[in-house]
Amino acid sequence: MNRMALVFPGQGSQYVGMGATWHSGFAEADRLFEEAADILGYDLKALCMAGPMTKLSRTFYTQPALLTISVIAFRRYMHEIGIIPEFSAGHSLGEYSALVSSGVLSFGDALRLVQERGRFMEEAAMTKLGSMIAIRGAELGEVEECCRLYSTVDHPAAIACYNSPSQYVVSGHHTSVALAAGELEQRGAQITRLQVSGPFHSPLMQPAADRLAAELQKYTLNEAKWPVISNVTAQPYRDLDSIRQGLILQMTHPVRWVQTVQYMMNHGVKQGIELGPRTVLKNLVREISPNIEVLSLDRDLDRFELGSRFSIRDWIACSLSLAVSTPNANWNEDEYRKGVILPVRRLEKLLRNLESGSSSPPASEQRQEILECICLVLQTKQVSEGERKAMLEQLRRDQDGAVSNLS
């Protein structure tokens, strides 16, 4: 398998009890829920676990809840799997989870931001002038045509989400959206009126976007540990300024999920991991590209598959085999002891600890240590640089490691 991407769901994926089967017993989850309660001023865990759904579905509460559950999912992924992704991406609100995963935003800052984002969006929607519809069974050209036919400057209707080749969302003034919906229904499309509080990702969200622009100035962004793909451009963010601009534009521009998945596919991604509640993105990616398989942490069978397919134990065993079987060309006994014997013993100890159930560091830390051990062994055995890179790349292909930056 080749490259991997982490994907994070957005609003609409929430449900009462979300994530309970995989975050109960995970100490990091309790710590994040406690941090969230301190920041938000209410018991977010109780809301997520017990509802009521009417409150959990309010944008002001939904956004912090989904961000927190998705970050817990990411932390568990890193603790148990720990493979560094090629990209991360999120659908609408999920982009904030993607930015937290890559280290651009701290969890606390992201939580404060999405709480305010939810407030701005709710207040912009209080005029009750907007609505959103989901469309299936219509070609993209038809959807675009109907938006042009019935949209005006004061009463806009525009595509809000390119979800899949067979699913689009239109958002805007309720009069124009209703006219577009009627036209599309007459042409045979299936229309679903979405139960949302406002016309998200449409020009009617400009007041919320202006307020978010001012709010974003209060926060420090950090360099990303790996590329995050923008909803607005369907390209990786270039720099921190482009991230700020992208988050503002996202409020009034469409989520280009189809184009995002196509970008990942064109850059060698074969595996996606959905980190958050439900399997919305898993299903959408299946419609967009049969070449990318997505496993969802929120699905029991997928979670089992994740554990068995990306087993850190198998990776240690494979690394040990490589370390021992590689021919040696260094006969300096002291160098061999430090650069081969000691790293091999460390790998053996990691393997014994896993097999005995002893407490172990997060998988991400173990993978990094394994790679450092293997690199030291190959260098000490005086394997040529070209052969070393080829062997590490083969290890990556075999065990899904992230070694592209090591040589």
C-alpha cells in the first residue's frame, strides 16, 4: 500500500453517544473532555454522551463537540497506529480537526475558534432567510444551471458542497433555493431539505465570515507537520497566511470534497482513515474514487481491520528481520556493538513488551524509534546510500511506515 491520508467529518455526523465504544477507557479522552469543559464552561462529555440531540444539533454546540470527538479519535490513532499521513483534510468544520492533527492549531485554540465560529454562524442565520438542500440524481451542469437561473445578488443560490459525483448541496436564500429545488425535481433529481440553522457556505454567511476574520487574528498558527488540503482550493495550504484566508473564505465558498479526494488520488493516496463519528466521508470517497479505501474508526469492523493491518508488532518483527539479515561490511567491533547489537536489542525489547502486554509509549513514538534503529543499523553495516534508501522504501511499502524523510 502507498500513501495515507487522514480525513475528518463535519457538521451532520454528530449523534448522541458518538465515539463511546472507542474512547471509553482511553485516558487521553478524559483529559480532552476536561480541557473542553474548562474552556467552554459546560460539560461537553455529558452533552456528547447523553444529549439531548436537539441541543447537540445546534451549531453552537455541534462544532465544539465534533472537533473534540475527532481530536480524541486522532489521538487514539496516533497512540495505537502512529503512521504519519501524507495529507490530512476535513469536510467543512472537519478542516479545523485536520489543522489540529497537523499541529497548526492547538486543541484549546481550535476549540475556542469553533465555538465562536458556531456562534457567528447561528447569529448570521437568525434572519431565517436561508436554507440548504441536498441533491442526488442530477448532473453537475444541471445543478449549476439551476443556480444561475434562480440566483440574484440579493437572493443567492449556489453550490455549497461538491460531496460526490452524484451528490451536491445547494445553499442560499430560501426563495431561490426553493425555485432551484423545484426545477431539479421536475428534471428527476432527488431533493432533501436539510435541517440546518442557516445557509452555510453561501454569500449569506459573509457577516459571519467578517467576524471570523477578526477572531482569527487573536490566534497563533504553527507550521504544519504535514500538508493540510484546503476546502476552498482543494490544494494543500501554502503557508500560514493562506490558512487564515482559507478558513475565512470557507464560510462563503463551497466545500470542494470531490476535488480534494481527486487531488489525494492523483498524489498516490491509496488509504484513508476517517477520524470522527459515523462513516460519511468513507461513503463519499467510495463514490468519488474506487482507488482509495477508507477505514472509519467509528465502525467496529474497520477498527478491527485498522488494528490488524497496521500492527506495530508486525512492523517491529519486519524491521528486526531486515536488521539481522542485511550483510555487514563493518568489522570494527566497537562500532558494530553500538550501531548494530544495541539497536537490535532495543527492537527485541520493544517486541517483548508488546507481546507481554507491558506499558508501551504511543505507536507514533515507537515507529520513530524503530526507524532510527534501522537507519543506525544500515549505516553501521555500511550499506550504500542508494541501497539504504531502497531498503527503507521497501519497509515503508511492506509495513506502511512513514520513512520518506529518512535516508
